[in-house]
Amino acid sequence: MKIVAFKVEGNGTFSKDVPAFAEAIKASGAEIVLLPGNSRVKRSAAAAAMRAGAEIDTNVVDVEVADGKVLARRWVYRQRIFTTFSRAARPWVIVTDPSLFDELCAKSGAEMGEFAEAADAATRTTVNGVENAGTGGESTIKPDAKLLFVAGAGWTKKQADGALHFDDAAAAITGFLAKSGASLGSSKSLVDMPEAAAAFKFMSHMNQVGQTGATPRHQKGLSTCCHGEEPHVVGWRFVNERRAVNLDANCGWAQGKADVVYVADAFAVMKKVNELLG
Ligand SMILES: Cc1cc2nc3c(=O)[nH]c(=O)nc-3n(C[C@H](O)[C@H](O)[C@H](O)COP(=O)(O)OP(=O)(O)OC[C@H]3O[C@@H](n4cnc5c(N)ncnc54)[C@H](O)[C@@H]3O)c2cc1C
């Protein structure tokens, strides 16, 4: 397995470093590329990896090569969980903690690659157009809206009839957003759920609210089908007037995290609300 390390140091600009890193990754013919995670590399490596058709992981603190397999280790969830993982994609760019770079190069038996600065790279960007973040469609993130409407994973759970209702859920949520002008937030569980992605095209990880998501500042918040667990509620700390709809009378919202909790079926409630909104 070809593992090549580039000891990139000093200063560089995004516009020059991206093509230079991409060229270095491609020209090296490496399956695994190691880079030190200093500010220069962190600024440009992800874009360079994309250009080179590579996948990338950052903040890696350990690399292990055994039996033709490469394992990387890093902390996730704000240093609460230590993960060991691998990727099938090649080239795989691994950006290490800068202080561990030399040690990990030696440990993995990486050969040192030559990195040439791109002297003649274009330094101006031509803007062809602007696309909303997330889906490329109409944005559901509206920081100026009075109301934050949060959808949780309950919208994707089997309901009383034992069936899934993705399309009804999507219609209830988008219908309410269109009629109320509310901004859409989501729990982590919902945006991370691959089976929901097809029906919930109007949301992405950009909508996630919480400890590992956004902390929006809307005046009011309405949570639906979301349990109201602590890491999720952290994202509501600037939302003053809070209401929630949940089937579970013991959900987190009912434990002092919302002003009003409607113990009810959000499918029925939002359908009725949408009807009333006309
Ligand atoms: C370190 C750490 C950081 C985290 N950071 C975040 C973060 O930033 N943001 C985040 O969102 N999460 C975060 N999480 C995850 C969080 O703890 C929860 O797991 C997650 O938010 C739960 O999402 P949920 O409430 O949508 O789903 P679930 O826990 O599955 O809850 C679904 C809810 O829907 C209700 N329900 C189902 N059907 C209906 C219906 N018809 N009508 C009404 N209610 C219904 C159920 O009663 C249930 O309460 C973090 C976790 C950890 C450990």
C-alpha cells in the first residue's frame, strides 16, 4: 500500500494551495495521503481532496496499518466519543493533529512526497450564481422568522397504524412552513437518518439545532416529534417561548424545557393547524 506524507508548513492562500495540494495528491499515486493539520492545511485540504477525487478525514490522532488495512482514530461529538474507523475510498487523505504528524508518518511507514507551490494559479473567483445552502432548492433556514419549527425523528417512526408515513410527514412540515413562514430546525436523529433523506429533501444537516448544531435566536419555538433531550435542547437556549407536541407525556420538553407541551399526535395536530391557516 502506497502511503505518502506531505510536510506542508508555512503560509499559503486557499486559491493557490487547493490546486497545488490536489496536484500533489494525484501525482503521488498514493492510496493514503497524510497531511499535518496546521491552519494552512485545514484551510485548503478538503477542497483539494474533492478536486483530486479523494475522501478526507481531519483531526486524526492515530493511524494504524495492519494486514493491508488502514485504521484511523479520532474524537467525535466534542471529544466525548473516541472512534476507530476505516474508509474503502482511495485516495484517502488523513489530516493528523499537527503535533502527531511526524510520529504517525514514522509509525505508518509513509514516504515523504514533494509538494510544489502553484505559482500561476488563478487568484480570483468568478461567481456564476448563488445557490441556497442545503438542498439547492428553496431555503428552509430563515434566521429572521419569528418562529422556529423543529421536526424530530418521530416523524419517521411507525405510527399507531403500524406504518411509516414519510410523505404525510413531509406534507405536514412543508405545508406549515409555507403557511407560517417559520424557519425549520431539526434534531440530529432526523437529519442523520438515511431512510428519511429521500422524503425530507427540504432539510439537511444545516437545519440541525443543538449542542452539535445551531443555536438559533427566534422568538418562539415549536417542537414536534422530538424528544427534547438535553443535547438537543441546548440549541433552544435563546428561544424564549417554547412549545412542543409529543405523544409522550414524559418527554424531555415536559420536564421543564417547554412552557407548553401538547400531548398529542403531531400528524393530526399539524394537519389541523395547516387547515386552520387556510
Ligand atoms: C454529545 C451529544 C451531542 C448531541 N448533540 C445533538 C445536537 O446538537 N442536536 C440534536 O438534535 N441531537 C443531539 N444529540 C442527540 C440527542 O441526544 C438525541 O438523540 C436526539 O436529539 C433525539 O432526536 P429526536 O428527539 O428527534 O428523536 P427520538 O429520541 O427518536 O424521539 C422521537 C420523539 O417523537 C415522538 N413521536 C413519535 N411519533 C409522534 C407523533 N405522531 N406525534 C408526536 N410525537 C411523536 C416520540 O414520543 C419521541 O419522543 C447529541 C447526543 C450526544 C450524546
